[in-house]
Amino acid sequence: MANNNNNQHDQDSLQQVIDFVKAYQWRVVGFLAFLIIAILFLTLGFWKTILIVLLCLIGIGIGYIKDRKQDFMNFLNRWS
């Protein structure tokens, strides 16, 4: 009986965490992203961290272009 109550409490706690993350999704994402950047600054230093962030942004940009190739081509056609 105690095991069943403990399991129910764990499920309630997990549901509360899920609800919190859903309610504050972008705040949580921003917090985690900048926490990682802060850890990189403290462990690697400023310039190495800037290089890592820059390369990650370039990778995101290339991935975006690959995902949205037709949208990107339409964008280029509008500018030319």
C-alpha cells in the first residue's frame, strides 16, 4: 500500500514539473542555454566559448537552410 502511494506521489510530482515546463517553456530553454554558456565561459574562457557559440549558430543556419530550402530560394528570388 505504501508503495502505491509513493508511486502516485512520484507521478504527481512529475506532472507538476511537466506543467511548469509547459507554462514557462521559453524561460526554461533560455535558462538552460545560458547556463551552458556560463559554464563554458568559466571552464574554457571567453574566446573559445565565443567560437563554439558562433559555430553552433552557423550550424543552425545551415540546418535551417536545408530544412527550408524552397522558402530560402523564394526569399532569394524576392531580393534579386
